[in-house]
Amino acid sequence: MTPSSLKTPLYEAHISAGGRMVPFAGYDMPVQYKGVIHECLAVRNGTGIFDVSHMARLTFTGDRVLEFLEHVTSNDVSKLEDNRGQYSLLPNLEGGIVDDIIVYRITENEYRMVVNASNHEKDVAWLTQQNTFGVTITDTTDESAMIAVQGPKAGALVAGLSGQKAILEDLPFFGVYEGEIAGVQCFAPRSGYTGEDGFELICKAGDAMKLWNALVEAGAEPCGLGSRDALRVEAGLPLYGHELNDELSPIVAGLGWVVSKTKQFNGCDQIRAVQTAGPARRVVGIKLGSKRLPQIGMDVVVDQKIVGQVCSGVYSPLLECGIAFAVVDSGVPLKTACALDMRGKLEDGTIVNKRFFKRSEG
């Protein structure tokens, strides 16, 4: 099997639902079903589901597992209680980013981690290299599946399928429920990548179709990678390879809030130095005055001077215009009028906070 022909346990569900399949991170994945705009609005107004089984899932066990994870991640793992998770980073020794991740504490001697699909092999190699703590690292990706259920009605939908409605409804963000959902045993953190409420359901690969079909029957809309990208940009969420990479400090991306102020970890001195001095560049949002689609690499122009480049660009169904993330000179303030160089034509826009959308609570 060639890398481009890898299939998730839900491949046949995508084909049956008319998903348009594209190669992504070595897998055949659905980019859309009924259309990106339709799927974005389904998530913003109700419940959408995404096959995210391509993302890698790792388990860590051992007497020194906390010590190991504190060494390789930027956030304070020691603050986690059982069945709680946190967003974090795997910094390299130079203060750049190997990957952005989520870490979950199961017990004192067991943790789980979800990492990006495109960095799967790189992350495992890096973690193995850094493992001088006798920790057992188990890759459970191939034997499991992962479904993201997202939207303002997602929590109620998942809770209604669980038989533990009160427990799931009261679960905090990054809290974990382990139990049956639609008759399928799940590891179910309350998390996601759209800015909405929701869960990411991890189950055995052989149970994935049953769980997916139950979610669809309960009213969830199948969604593809296209809408997932638009939703995450609207919500101001970075993507590895765009706003994050091995060379950029997390401070450039505005991720100082996941950098521990007290512990020692890989690259901490370099990251804290950038944090103290202030980064020369930073990631900002750009809102266009039209529906044109910003493209990665387009120059950002202010007063006839190039001040940065686009690193992510989408059409926002929510705002009905083109929006982007761009890495620009830190001296350029928000609310500055700008333009994107679109093949020699300047398209007017405004530099804004990169969080275009924030869901209302309650």
C-alpha cells in the first residue's frame, strides 16, 4: 500500500455519502460532501461531524511518565488531574515547534496524546529520541478511529446518545468521559478545532462505522477537510505547517499562554527570550473587503511596503468575505488598512485580531 492510499476505518462511509476524496497526510480524506459553505454553516448552527482518524494517537506509561512529558512539552502537565487534557506544544531544542498537541492524563502513570497527521512519524521519532525516562510509548492510531462532533448542538447530541446525559452535559472543556456512546465504548474528551462546543470521540477501528452512522441518524451533518479549515481560521486556531513550524517561536503565533512560566523543558530558554524581548513578527488576522480567496504566500502591503505574508487563507461563510492569517512585522498595529497582492492586483483589507469568531456561552 502506497502512502497516498491509506484509508481510515470510515472510508466507505465517505464514499457512500458522496464525499469528494483527496490525498491528505498520506490518507484518502473527504474534502467536502454537499459543499464547504453548507458544512461550515451546519457546524455553526447545529452539529457537524468530521473523520479525524488520520490524526495520530499515542499512549505513554511508566513510573516517570510525568517527568518525561514535562521535559518534552511546553505546558504544565503537572496541573492535570485524572481525565483532563490540555493543549500544548512539542518544542525543539532551538525554541521552534515540532508539533502542537493535546495531552490527556488518565492516571498517575498513564497519559495519552493526539498529534497532527502530517507529523505522525516525525513526532514518534522525536519522542522516542527524547525518551531517556524508561517510558513505554504505544502508537494506537491504526487500531482506533476518531470522530469530531462539533457545533452548538453537538454536546446535547452526544450526551443524548450516551445514557449519561447529566455527566456529559456538565463535562468541562478538555474534560474526558470514558463510556458508551451509541453503544460504542469511547474515550470522549470535550474538545475540537472549530471554535464550537463538541467532543472528539475515540473508539476501536471496528466500531467506527456504527458510531458514525448513529451520529448521522441523530442529526449530525458529515463535514470534510475544507469546512474544517475554514472553521478553524474563523476561530483563530493555528495549523502546523502554516502558523507553526520548526523555525518559528510559538510566541510569534500568540501561544505564550501554553508556555510554562516555571518548569524547564526543551527550548524553554530560547522561547522565554523571545517572550521577554517581544517577537519581531507576529501572526495576525486579515479581513478582506471582498469575497476573494487569500492564498498562502501572498504579500501583505501597508503604505506601499511589504510587511508580511499570508500563511492561511479561506472564504468565511460566517463573515461572507475572504479572511486570512498572516505573519507580519510586529510594529504594524491592529485595525491598520492593508492590501493583499493578488497576482499584481492589490485587494483591500484590514489587519485585525486573528480570532474572527467567538462562540457565545450558554
